[in-house]
Amino acid sequence: MAMALQLLAVGDRNFRLTQPWQFFWATGLLSAGLANAPTYLAFATTAAGSDEFNLLVENHVPVLNGPMVLQAISCGAVFMGALSYIGNGPNFMVKAIAEQADYRPPSFFGYSLYAIGILMPINLLITVIFVRV
């Protein structure tokens, strides 16, 4: 992971994501299929153009509203990580506990469809209210 983050830090800033809502959805959708923390680190590093996230906090990244972008990345990783068993570690734990208690939890795709049906409208609302489209 460290090597990938170093490549992202020195990479071209021509990433084409400039609005907080774009970072929210890009981070969130990737977070649904990967773990939250690596997705957060990848997008924050890419947005900052380095591994110095204080550049975003102090709003020193040209073209971006750094604090809003960092907030959008954080929320996207956390809120949309719950869209699958993979995206949010505790989902696996709850599934294992349920199986041990002889309760049959939904399959991977069944859970994802159920979560998408409930969480996507909520994420759309979050986008409009908090991420400021």
C-alpha cells in the first residue's frame, strides 16, 4: 500500500475530480468493493497531491476546496463502505456471528442489493444536503 500511495502522491494532478460530490461518490463506490481505509488513503493522497493531508485541511491545494473535499472523501468511504460485506469490516463480523447462531444471513449479492436499496437514497440525500452539489 505504501508504494501505491507514493505513486499517487507524485502522480499527475490531472485527476479530473474537482468537486466534493465527485470525491464523495468516487471514494464511496470504490469503498463498497474495497476496504474503507485504503480507499480513503488513496483518494486523500490523490487529492492532496502528496501524503501531506494537512494541505487539504489548510486549503492549500489549488482548484480544490480542501476541507470540503477531505470531508467528502471521509464520508464517502464510511457511508458507502456499508454497501457490501467487503467494504466495512464489521459487516463480516456480524455475518459470522449470525452464521454461528444458526441464522442464515443474506448472500454477498443479496446483502448488497438490500443495502443499495436502503443506502443509495440516503447517500443521494447526503450529497444534496451536506456535500453541496
